[in-house]
Amino acid sequence: MSENRLPGRILLIDDDRALCELLEEDFSHRGHSCWSVLRVDEARELLHREEVDVVLTDLNMPGTSGIDFCAELHDNRPDLPVVIMTAFGSLETAIAALRAGAYDFVTKPVDLDLLNITLNRALQHRHLQEKVRLLKDQVRRQQPDDELLGESRGLQQVKQQIVRIADLDTSVLISGESGTGKELVARALHRQSKRHEAPFVAINCAALPEALLESELFGHVRGAFTDARENRKGLFLEASGGTLLLDEIADLPLTLQPKLLRVLEERKVRPLGDSREVDCDVRVIAASHRDLVEEVSGRRFRSDLFYRLNVINLHLPPLRDRGNDILLLALEFIRQLSQRLGKSVSGLAKPAAACLLAYHWPGNVRELHNVIERALALSCHDLLTVEDLPDQVRHPDGEAPLPASLVEPGTILPLEEMERRYIHQVLDRLDGNRSLAARLLGIDRKTLYRKLKEHRGIE
């Protein structure tokens, strides 16, 4: 084992100062770095400042025991191996150490060679875990995020930004109309981040009254208010190590905004009714369908909180600006919902696809999902047809299936001009994709090219 020693960073906890000095000298001679502390509370503070590879702790110490601290580390830092030293080398002690999550234990008086063999094994275990984690991260980053479906330029830009900022701990503000998929983007950020194994917690700030919202976010202690019968963690602590999404952040009451700002700046939470502050390690993502710049101008949102949240802004384009993504999403919803509803629908008829592309989609992706689910429930065919779609999609102007821009008020246009305008509008909707336009119009490409030549001015 001495041939394959790995230099490591060791945290030593023992209230015997002489033993600490002896071990520090031995570790240094063997190429390790070592920090030694006499109490567990000192160890906690050091772990916040320094990166450590292995913890070596005595079993019996004043205050928190080595077993209890090992269990605490196992819950919060499962990647960090802990070796326990004990003068009581009984089977019961060994079982207690392993149940607490210890990597191994050694007996006192310490045999320095045997101790270093144990530490080297722990360091190799840590090193192997890190390699596995890096490989998993590489594989995870190479896999596409299936929930963010679409090929439009606007969505591709959002996906590229997600990759660039996923591992940063800076706050992110996701903006966009209701129904554009802001929570999906927040979840994608979490999945691609180094926090992906920790919790993702979301809360809608508009869904709870102010008194309840404060307790949900920050927690409370027993007796903090009338119905507080027991201590409760807030969402900041429940999301510890992970990501917290504050959806509809513009609806956060003004009285709570300075409290949120303090948590973001200090990384500490004070539960309601408690005099102590608790450390919290959370990445905060905020989302809003309202323009927060306007909210700040109208004094409905604090400017200092806005700047703290808006370190990085991700803006989601509305569905109407995403072109062919409408059909890609529709087909994916058909696939998912057909299985759930027990239907055998496999796709869209061309006229139905044309209606989906022509519709304005004020409710964005959420509305599209609703429309497809309704159409599937009513459909009796293998393909969704125009008749399966709701009236507002079939006749977006309330009267005719053709968009109002095709017909000038008070004017009856020749059929050739109607056709020219309709082809022009379909091509605009599809960003000039003539192959897809031909399929949606129900003609072949040669016919479309011939019509384009006949209707001069379209090209």
C-alpha cells in the first residue's frame, strides 16, 4: 500500500493536543496536508472554508461525539470518508461506527503504520468516487434534455445558455409569458448542474398568503404563532445543497422581499420565532411572467432584490415565435397522451397542422398541451383532424378559418390573390422551409415551385 500512496488533505479532530501534534508531524512526513482541531464546532467551521479529502475523528469528545459527527457528515457530505479512532475496540463500537456511515475505524493507542494504511484506502476510495462522478457528469451533459423540445433559434439559444451557466451558483431569473415552460428550464438547469443529486424544490409565490408564505420559505419553531405546534424546516433548508425555484417572484409581498434579500446575501435563514440563524447552501432560481423592470419602476418590487436575482437572465420566447416547434411539440404531446388515454392516434392531418401553425397561442405551450389532450379525447381517427380542434384554433378570428390578414376589409379578392397570400403566409410561418410548406399545403414540391414562379413577388 505504501507504494501507491495518495497525498491527501486530512481533517483531524481530537481533544488530546499532544496526539494531534504527533499525528500532524507523521502525516506531513508522509506527504499529507493536515488541519487539527480540538472540538467538533471548530471542525464544522473549517469544513466551510477548506476542501478536505478525509476526516479522522476521536470517538469520545466533549459535546458532540465522533459517532454523532460522523452521522452528520454522512447526511450532508456522503462523499467525504470518515475514520473513527476509539480506545474501546469492541464489536458494539465497530457496529455503531459503521451504522453512522464511517468508512472505517482504528483503535487507540494508534499504530501509525496501520492508521496510514487505513487513511490511504479512504483516500483511494474518495479519489475513485470523484472519477465516477466526473464520468457521470460528462455522460449527463452529453445527453439531450428531452423536456426542452424544439429546434427554433430562440430555444436553441436558451439551451446553450443553460449549458454555460448550469454549474455556476449565481442566481438566475427566468422571464417569459405564462405557459412558456419556465419551470422546465429551471429543472433543466438543476439536472445539468453539480447539484443534480440534491433536491429541486419549487414554490409559487402567488399561491400562498403572506403569513403562510414566510413560514413555507424560512420555516418556524414551535410556538412561533398560534398553529405552530412543532418545528418545521422551510423550503430553503429542504432544498439544502440543491436548487430552489421561486416561481412568480413578482407576487412576493414587499414585506418579505428584504428578508429574502438577506438570505441571498448572507446564505443564512432565521426560522420564524427563532433567535438563531441556520446556514443554507441553495441555488436560487426566480421566474416571472411579468416585467420586473416595470415592477421596480412602479415600486412594487425592490430594486436591490431585483439586481440580486437578475445576475443572469434567461428569456423564453413565446410559442407563436417558435415556428416548427409548434408541430414538434404537438407530435410529442400526441405520443405521450395517446398512451395515457389509450388512443391509437399517430399524428396530425395536414390541414390540422396548418391550423396549429396559424394560431396565435396566447397560452403558449400549456395551451397547446390542453388543445392536443382535448382533441385526442374527441378523435375517432388515426390522425387528428381539423374537426377535432377547438373553435378558437380552427377559427382564430371567430368566423373563418383563414387569418384575417388574407382578406382586406370590404374587399373581395380574386382566388389567385388569395392563394398567393396564403402561400406567402405559410412560408413566413415556416421560416421559408419550402419542403414542409408543400407538405402542409397538401401539394408536392414541384407544384409549390411552379406556383411560386406564377405568383411573382413571393420569392
